[in-house]
Amino acid sequence: MQLAPLAPADFRISVVLPVFSETDSIREVIAGLKEILAARMLEIVIVMSPKSGPDTRAVCEEMVKSDPRIRLQVQQVNPGLGNGVREGYASTKGNLVLNIDSDGEMEMETVRRMLEKMDTGAYDMVVASRWMKGGGFSGYSPLKYVLNFGFQQMFRILYWTRVNDLTYGFKIMRGELARGIVWVGVMHEIACETTMKPIKLGARACAVPSKWTARVQGQSKNTFWRTFRYVGMALKIWWHGVEFTPSKSEG
Ligand SMILES: Nc1nc2c(ncn2[C@@H]2O[C@H](COP(=O)(O)OP(=O)(O)OP(=O)(O)O)[C@@H](O)[C@H]2O)c(=O)[nH]1
Ligand SMILES: [Mg+2]
């Protein structure tokens, strides 16, 4: 798979922002994105769960009113973050698609590092890595930390990649990949699917360091048991491969 080159001056970035129970952190993430992406921001697609409460909904609506580039989509197939991300991806128009959570756990400065890598023209995807020097975890559950470490060691070998955070949902990729790859993840395992499938397809990928800090508001839906869905997804992709159907206009 080889994508046509994309010059930095032509970047049009679509952001897919899943929302469940957040409020203030949505405003903060959007303000950070507007500052860092500036004129290269084409749109923010907020994918809100139909189960979101009135406070969350009100903040989303406030965001839409504040900037014509922000859209609100209520998730159609529910439940599941994976369904939401897939609906978000499908509606993007940008030649780059950025995934970021709305819970404030993802370090905003990482987006600058991602863009620096994309600017070189050498990559089709840049993922945030909590396992690189300069990255890390703050307030992560010790059990999840150990499991996550083990997962990274195992699957980096299986996928033969230098990307050392294969489970994180924070990344930017070419629009052709986001819209052309057939995604199947229903729950949080979409986070590893969206990194592993492009790598398996031969996309040029790299990582940049990123700090993860536990949310102070709203609730995580990523339970301990859900982490095993990541293993299932990783093995499934490795075994079955990747379906990629780029649209004609995207080559
Ligand atoms: N649209 C939509 N968004 C969701 C759903 N579940 C979670 N989200 C959002 O997706 C993001 C990640 O969800 P979390 O539950 O925090 O999962 P996580 O960050 O992988 O897990 P932790 O490491 O425990 O925080 C957050 O911004 C949530 O608001 C869902 O079913 N639908
Ligand atoms: Mg979270």
C-alpha cells in the first residue's frame, strides 16, 4: 500500500472526538486543538453517546455554536466506543484524521509532536506512546499497567514494529486509511485496531512520546475485563489480515 504524498501546506485535519460523560474537559480539549491545529483544522466531529446526560449534551451543543467547524453526531449504533469511532471516521472529510479522547487524559502537546512528524512526509500514521522516554502514566491502575506492558512486548514482536504503544487511541493517520480500512471493533478494542491495521497494511508509522494523566471528571468505561478484548482483536487482525477498500476519489 502506497499513498500519494501529502504536503504540509495541504493538511486538512478532521478530529474525531468521542464523548460519553464529560463536560469541562470537552471545552479544554477543543480549545487546545483549535490553538495547535489552527488553520489546518478542517472539522471536529463530536461523536456523542445517546446515553450522554443533559450536562454533556449542553456542552457539546455549546461547542457547535462556538465554531462552524464543529459538528455533533449522536452515535447511531450503541453501545460501544468502537461503534462511535467508526461512525466518526466515516463522516470525516479531511486528508488527515486525528483521534483524541474528550476526557482530558491525553496530553495536548503531543499533537504538536505528531504534526512535526507528519510534516516530514515520511509517515502515514503517527501514534502517541506512553512507553517512550518523555511519555508515561500518572494515576493509571497498577494492574492495567502491568497488563499493558506485557501486551506491548508480545504484540510488538508479532507485528514486528518499533511502535511501542499499540493499544492507545491517540493518533493521527491519513484520511484514506481512516475511511478505507474496514473497522470492526465495537468497544474499546478499537484503540488497538486503529493502530494495528494500518501497520499490518504496510502504512509508514512512528510514535511520539506522550503523558497520560487520569481523568478528574466523568467515568471511564474501560473496565479491567475489557482489556482482554484487545488481545482478541490483536490476534484476529494478525491472523485474518486487513480489508482495505479506498474510495476511487482517494486512489
Ligand atoms: N461516543 C462514545 N464515546 C465513548 C463511549 N465510551 C467511551 N467514550 C469516550 O471515549 C473516550 C475514552 O473512553 P474511556 O472510557 O475513558 O476509556 P479509556 O480512556 O480507554 O480508558 P481509561 O484508560 O480507563 O481511561 C472518552 O472520551 C469517552 O467519553 C461510547 O460508548 N460512545
Ligand atoms: Mg479515558
